[in-house]
Amino acid sequence: MIIASTGDIHSPRYFELFVKAVEDLRVEIVEPDLFLLAGDVIQAGNVKEYHRVYNVLFGKITCPIVACFGNDEYEQNWSTIKEENPDIKFLDDESLILEINGKSVGIVGTKGSLDRPTWWQRKNIPGIWDKYRERVGIVEKLLSELKTDVKILLIHYVPTYKILEGENPISYPELGCNAYEKVLIEQKPDVVITGHSHRGKKQVWVDTVPVFNVALPLNEGIVVIDTEELKPGLEKFF
């Protein structure tokens, strides 16, 4: 299975780079089987930019498109974003099962958690510490309930500090949540797609689980993942 993925487009900031990345994708590979958006598609709650981004994909990407929300998709705008982009399946602490090439593919999508909420979040979102802690358990439960041929975790905030090498270590707690490492080790999703970090590493392993940072500013293109090439011994599902 070919997965194409990106995030942190922060449109309009990196919109032109995104347009070029989609064109390059069409030249370089065959049609992907699944396209994943890892959050922060828009900048600072600019809702109209989401459909502008989708229009770049329209007619070019014909496979299922699945997205999670990032911190720049403000929560109060989520319903509007969903309504204006009905061809994208948005996952907010939810799971989805797709049939692709005759096999079942389960996706858990979430904004994720921070070990230390940002100053703004601490001041403006009541109960944010508890919300982030509880989300770890929610994601673990969702993954455990998937009985599919392939399990994918789509999470905006990074689920491991390992992928933050290149960022300022002081900022790590406000870029992700290391508690998810235990979830990855125990639930063993086949692929983890994340973003948020613009200066981290592109890919790391947590035990036997591959984690990809697909942030557009980091990769300067769409990240293409062939599940057959992820690791030795992985069953060739597709």
C-alpha cells in the first residue's frame, strides 16, 4: 500500500510549496492508496484556506483523504471545516476502517497531547492538563479495538521525543507527549504519522514501530510511504 502524507502546510504560509509538492507527487509515483493530512493545514484558524488546500488535491488525488486536526485548526472552527470539506474524513479521537486493495486498514486520528500545555492553553483552556492525559488512554483504547490488517495512528502533536532531535530540548514538552511511546510499544501500529515539529527528524523507530514526521516545512514535499518497505519481516499486505 502506498501512503502519501503531509501536514503543517499552514496555508497560506506554505501554500505554494504545497502546490509544487502535489505536482511533484504526481510526476514521481503512481496514485497513492491513501492520503493523510496530519494537522495544521491552515494558519491561525484561517478556515477558508482549508478548502483552498483541498482544491489543489481535487481531481489529482482520487484515493481516500483522512485528516486529524492540529492546533492551528481552532477547535471552535472544526465543525465549519468539516462542513466545507465533506470529501475529507476528519478524525477527532476517533477511528475509521477502510477497505483498500481487499484488505482492512484501521486509522486512529487525534490532535494528540502535550506534556506541558502552552502558556496560552494553560491560561485559556480549563482542564487542559487532564484532557491531554486522558487522551493518551483514549488513543490506546481506540488502537486496541482495531482488528484490521493494518493499523495507522495519525496524530498531530508528536508521540515521542525521539523525533524532536533538532528542536530546542527546552521546547520538547510543548511539542508532544512522550507517554504515547508506551502506547506505541504495546499496541504496535504499523505506521505512525505525525507533524507539528518543523525542525525535528523525518523518521524514527519506537521499538518496532516506525514514526514519520510529515511536516511540509521539514520535508519540502509530500512524504510517500510504501508499507512493503517499512521493515524486514513485515507481512506484505498489499
